[in-house]
Amino acid sequence: QVQLVESGGGSVQPGGSLRLSCSASENIFFFNDMGWYRQAPGKERELVALINVGGATNYGDSVKGRIMISRDGAKKTVYLKMNNLKPETTGVYCCRARVVTNTTWGQGVLVTVSS
């Protein structure tokens, strides 16, 4: 069974940066795509960033220009670098991996942006 483990969350001041990591138990090129989603308090889960097996990326409208998704196949890890963080980006960030219609989610990490 695929396992995803996120790390790198924490508290940061507005304008700060964080890098989240999602480590997979399988070769990440096994997945059709991997992505990051955010669950903000009182809001629905939304896409933050996605990277497919070919390397194409897709970003949520609310974070475009301030984040970058990347990967390291040798480490079986997908990263999310977030810059110029704003209070509204606070939430639980979850990693997701998809193979056709089968999806696996990590437990998520909390990111709090506050002064």
C-alpha cells in the first residue's frame, strides 16, 4: 500500500517562506500525478499545485506566482516551495498521489501564517 508522509509545516510570519516535502513509499514516477491540496479553516479543500509524470505542472489560482512544485525521483519526494506567504494561505496541506482513479492521501501538515 502506498504511503505518503509530509513534512516541513510550521508557523511563519507573513512574507516568509516554507518548503514542504512529501515522501512516497513508491517510485514517484509510478503515479500519474502528485499534488498538494490545502484545507483552510471553514473552507473546502482546494488544489495548490500538481505535477504529472511528464513533469507538467498546474497551480491553483490563489497561489500562482508564489509557489513552485518540484520533485526528486531518487528521493521519492515531491516538494512545495512557498514564498511571500500570506495569512490566507494558512491551512493543512496534504499530499496526494494518483494512479488512474486510485488516490492516496498523506495525513497533512499544518501551515500557519501569522504575525
